[in-house]
Amino acid sequence: MIEPNVDPHLPVVKNIEQAVQEGRFNDKVEVNDPNLPASEQKDVIANYLRRQHTWRHRVNNVIVRTGMNLTARWLGRTVTITGQANLAGVHGGAIVTSNHFSPMENLVVRKGLGLPRLYIVSQTTNLKMPGTLGYVFNNADILPIASDVNYLAHEFPAMLEKVLAAGRDVLIYPEQEMWYNYRKPRPPKRGAYYYAAQFNVPIISCFVALQTSSRQVSPAFNAVSYQLEILKPIYPDPTQSVRANSIAMMNQDYQQKCAAYERAYHRPLSYTFSPDDIAGWRQ
């Protein structure tokens, strides 16, 4: 087991190790995320949606989007991107899926897809982040998601459908929670694929591999570089039900990501925890 250390990421890695051993691949492992009760989540979302129509939000949205696009370009200088030819037949709105290991990987996806605007489905708790992260989350193109059943059944799908109908792509993390620098694809949840089937849009399947560099960035970690592979798009079958489509699309996406992992790291995928599963960790 991992011993506690001064590096703030090590408690997270310890939680990842424990979750892997117990087969909990979609659980929260971060230690400082806000924890909001359902009633407060509703208030946070209501306030966020109310601000969408103000001039202040529109100005801040332009500022944040410009900053994210510039950062994506800067980050993209060192990102290896393959599979862009797979985007040739994708037209109109789509749901993008990727592995979730950092607040930064959406910039890698944005760069790889060549998108000036990418909507991101995000946990409501992110809207309560302090400082710069909180400002970004509250003013980026975010579609907040919550545990409220009524919101998930009505308001969220309506927002998602509107964005997709406008021809925009929406990034949804089917792994749900972020696992810091975790290299392996995790078994997905079905929500992203249900919405793709419901609104008859394709899945743009992505996998980001992480390579450790020699530059130290914290007491226990080196910097990492990114390799984005854009995989074959996945389309709903018009002869199948929404449920059948969502299951089939989810399984295909997971299989594609598993195969991408094995190509990137030249080893078979297994879920026995190893220190090498955490990119950049100085062992």
C-alpha cells in the first residue's frame, strides 16, 4: 500500500489503488472536491442557468473560451494526434467520449478535434470550485449534471438536445470521475451512449495515452506528455431501440479504448494495480 506523503496527489493515488482492488472504477477518488447535497445541487444549477442569459456571463464566456483555445494550441505543440481521418464522415453534433485523468485532457481533445467550441458535461460540484478553476467552470461551455432524477429526465436532456441540434460537439466522460494520471481505460457508464442513441448522433471515440517526461513538477511526480488517438466513430443502428443501441455503442466504445491502450503501451490490458498505472509517478 502507498504511504502518506507531502505530495497532494499521493492520497488520490492511494484511493485509486484501493478502488481498483475493490473493482470500483467509477468512484470519486479526489480528496478535496466539494460535496453538495441534492438540494444544494439544484440551487447551484438554477443559479448557473440563470446567469447564462446575462451580459456578464457572455463576456466571461468569450474570455474563458479564448483562453482555453489558446491553451489548447500551446499544449498541442507537444501532443501526438492520430486518427483524424476518422472524423471525415462525422457531420453535425456528436457526443465525444474520452478517458478522464486530468482537468487538462479536454484541451487535448479540443486540439485533436480542431474545435473552436466544445461543450463539456461536468459534475455540479465543479461549479463550486474556488479560484481560477471555479471561474473557468462557471463561464466555460458547461452542461452541469446532478443526481436529481427530475433534472436528469427533463432539463438536462433538453439542454443537451439543443446544443447537439446546433451542430456542436459535447464531451461526456463515461468513466464519470477523474482519476489522476490513470493510464487505463475504465469500464464506462451508459449515460453518454443513451443520449447518443436518443438524439441519433454519433459517438466520437477518443483515447489519450500518457507518457512520463524527465521534468519534475512536484515532490512525487514528473510531467507527462499526451498522445491522442481518435478512434472510429460509432453510430446508432436505426433498426434498434434506444436501450439496445446504448448498450451496443457503450460496449464498442469500451472495446475500442481497450485496444487503443494496448497499441499505445504495447501490453495487454489488465486491472491488477501497478505503480506504472499512474503516469509521472516517481517510484
